[in-house]
Amino acid sequence: MSTTDTIVLDGNSLTRAQLVAVARHGNKVSLAPAGLERVQRAADFLAAKVSCGEPTYGVTTGFGSNADKLLGAHRVRDELPGGNPHASEGTLLEELQHNLIITHAVCVGKPFGEDVVRAMLLIRINTLMRGHSGIRVSTLEALTAMLNAGVVPVVPEKGSVGASGDLAPLSHLAIVLLGGGEAFYRGERMHGAEALKRAGLAPIRLSFKEGLALNNGTAQMLATGVLALDSLERLLDTADLAASMTLDAFAGRSGALRPEVHALRPHPGQVETAAHVRDLLAGSTLVDIPYHLVPRFKSWSAEAWSEPDDQALSFDIGWDWVPVNQRHGREAFYSRFLPFKGGKKHQPQDAYSLRCMPQVHGAVRDAWAQACRVFDIELNAVTDNPLIFPDNEGAQFIEEQVISAGHFHGMPLALAMSYVKAAIPVLASISERRLNKLVDSATNDGLPAFLTGNEDGTDSGFMIVQYTAAALVNDLATRAHPASVYSVPTSANAEDHVSMGANEARHVLEMIDDLGHVLALELYTAAQALDYRQAMLNAARRLASRGGWQALAAKISNAPREDQSHHAQFVAEVQQLGAALANAEDFHAGAAVCEAHAILRQHIGFIHRDRAMDGDVRAICALVQQGAFRHQASSTEPSA
């Protein structure tokens, strides 16, 4: 979707992609004529009922616990001798709507980002286009003009309980329309009236039910949630990419990714993740490599390499020969694999953080997909109260056409966000576990401890990168407790059960950033590990190609002396190892992994010796946030 495309709102067809285009890319909106006809019909119906004196909640009555108070024909204080000292402009009905907005704009905290507020405006406009809210066309057009002109109300983050919708934050939106509050305009924060003036707009006065139509609904939690889901979608693919780079760096096993395996437990996210990781690893010569080809890291020494180009390496390599008398009962294994123990353990399966990535990443994908289903419905739902049905045939009483209901209650969104909220630390945790395996010499299958040569004992390498990831995972886990299970009644117990969905969605949006940081740290670490793995294997290949079996044998411990038995067998087996290495093609990761690795290396170099890492960490976090790996990581074709 081009940033110049105008999105037509009809109340029925708004998509998450369109919301993101308006909120984050500044696309303009227009209003569908058919929708405006519905809006006008409802406004005319409401005006007619008011002129007939019909009692209507939120129009001729107070709100919430004041619903039993019917508005009179004039203000009580008008009867004072000398007149009303607090007289307001307009009628009581207009004052009711005006006061609703100005008294409800009481949020606290730092302002939401402009993308969230623009999304809130878009959602409010779209739901009002359904024609069940009683707002006038002129008011809806003024709200649209404010969005298109780039006037962004200041909406502090905290203050909604998620029923009756997002009353307080939505009042911060509407108060600017009335010439109050504060707004950002062209990056500058100012009084709402001044922002409207600079944009060439004028404040408005509210008519019947318009205050309620503007501030009664789920727009904050919906806007925040949709933007969070958009960011999470990219991170799901990034998590698969990071896991794939790590699996390549481990020279791991692909059996757990096979399609016939996942056909037996076909959870959609699991099947998709397995297929995606298979695609990312396509072309890899590291995955499923025979055990015996993989050397283990040894500390560099001046005598490690004889060739000039190899002397620049920051490592040495080695294997252990398995003596004949230690092969009893394992003959079948050693008929398939040569008797050399290098970096890879002789076992048929990887650790859970590698082997179970389809199940774990896939479950998070399913949580995301379920939330998307809920939020897609909500994007085109009517969420204010009361609801106006001017076309209900056979209605005898006003209550059959102006119906009080509970669509403002945010529990559908809150529970969907609780699901996602619990899933985020799960994805971060498995990423941190893979990172930890990479830096731990006891678990990294022959790579150097903390991924550094450290022959002088002075280098920490990637040790503290794992600390930061661990701290982030703990922080995410402690924030994952669901807000939706704690209802705190409001409005003198008239609103005795609320969703807290606004808090839930806000938490998720905030947590997305830290999830991205954890995945960035895994990519940063996996790239270093991958460089070591490829370099060590290719150094072994070069050694076998040009040094003869004797050069290779010098890297092998536990070899028998020439005068000992089995020496001839040892020589023959070393020659077989040399031939296998020499005849192998260049060892490299999957094509998509290689592309992502190249992008990373354009900004962050390989770490040969300890250096300041703060700049590296900022760079990799920025690359993930900016979507630099989006094409390589994507599990779907990019949208037009």
C-alpha cells in the first residue's frame, strides 16, 4: 500500500494493514457517501425523538450512576434572583455532552506515541460511520479533518479501565475537537485550540449524544493492540530467522522440522514455523553435517598453522580419535561415521530450544493469530452506548430503537491480549536459551567459550550479552501477569465489572520492544558463532586439501604411535576424514541466513578480540526495530 493512497472508511471494511498505513505512514482518509447517509439518518432520528420529549440515556439523562437523573427544560440555578451566576452557553443537552468530555479527560503519564493516537482517531471515525451512534455528519467530518491535517491530541497513557470503553483517553481525543486540551502539530506540543488554528480548523460544539459517541468505545485498547500485533508479526519472522541462524551455527539437525513430522500434530502455527525454518535453512551445508567432519575449537598458538592465510585465524582446531577397543557395541555407528570426536556430540537430537522451536514459536504464532481474529472483528464493530436503530420496524417504545447494551466492554480484546502477553516472554525465553547455549562451551558443540579466542585469558567475549538477554526475559516474565483478571469497579458501582483491556494492550505494546531486543541479541551472538563454525570447518577443509593426511593427523589427539597396534587403521581412517573434508563443498549457512548475516556484517564486524560492544548492541537492536531483515526473514511475500 502506497503512503499516498487515501483510505475510504465505510464502517465495515477497515483492515489492520490500513490502520497501520494511517497510523505509522500518514495515509489520509475519506468518508464513504453511503456511510454518511447512515450517519445522517441516525442523527435525524435522534433529534426527532428529543424534540418529542422521549427520555433517552446519555441524551436527556445523566451518565453512569447519574442515569436516573432526567434533564429539565432549564438549569435549576436559573431560578435564582438575579439569574444564574454560572450560566453556560447552549442548552442543558449540549452542556451534558460538553461536560462529559472535559471532565473525563483525566489520564496521567507520558503521552502515547503519535501512531497510537492517529490509530485511535481512525478507529473512532470508522465505528461512527456505521450509523448507530447518533453523531452528526458535520462532527464526524471535523474529526476526520483533524486526523488528515495532522493534529494529534495529547493522550496520556494511563486512565482507562476498559469499560465503559476507553472513556478517559478518548475524552483527550475529543477535547481538542472542542478547542481544549493539548495537541501535537508538526512535532510541536501546544494548546488544542492553537493546534486547530494552525491547521486551519475551528472548534465545534457537540449536539445530542455526540460526547458519548466520541468517548464511549474501545479505541485505545484496539489501536494499541493492533499496532502491537503488527510489530509482533515481524518479530515472529525475526525469531524464526534468529533460530535458523543459531541452528546453522550449531551445525544442527533438521529432522525435527520435517513436514511428515508436523502432519501428525498439525497446529497451524507449528506447521507454518517448521516450513518457514526449512525455507530459511535451504541450501545450508552445515545442517545435518556428519559428526566426524566438525572439529572443535582449540586455543590459537603460533604453531597452529603453517600457511600464511591460516596464520591470521583466531583459533586452532582438533579432534579425538576413538580407539578400536572403545568401539565395542557401537560397530553400526562407526560403520556410518568415522571414529573422530570433534565439536558435535554423537547424539540423534538437539536440545529443546533448537528441536522444539516449531512447537514453541508456532504456539506464539497461534496466540498472535487468535488475537488478530478478535481485533479484525473489533475494527469494524460499533462499541459505544446506547446503540441507535432508526430502522427497527414495529418499534413501539424508544427503548426498542435506542438500546442500552455493553459493546464498550473490552473483555474480548483484553483476554486476547492476555494470551499474547503470556506468549511474548515464552518467545523471548527460548531465544535467550539458544543464546546461552552458544556462549557456553559445555553446550555449544565445539565453539569457543563466550565465542572468543581468548588465548591470553583477557577476553570476555559475549559473556555479558547473555546477562542482558536474561535480564530482559525476567522483566518480560514479571510483566506478563494478566491485567484482565483484576476488575476494579467504577462509577459508584454502576460499572461493577471492567476489563482493564487498555492496560493489557498497552503492556503488550511496551513488551514488544524488549522482545525485539532479545531477538536482536540472539542474532548478534549467532552471527559470531556462525562465523566461527564456518571458519573452523573451512579451515579443516583447506588443511585436508593441501596438507595431506599428516597435517590433518597433527590436529588429532589420542592417536596411536607408529609402533603401536591399530596405527595403520588410524592412518587409513584419517585419510578417509581428509578425503571427506577435501571433497566437501564450501561450508556455509542457508541462503536466507547468509543474506541476513551479510546485512548484519555491513553494520557490525566480527569480534576478533574484546572491544566496546555498546555500539554493536545499539546497531543490532536498531536493525531489528527498523525491519532490516524483513525480506530475508519473511514467511510470506511482502504486500504491495
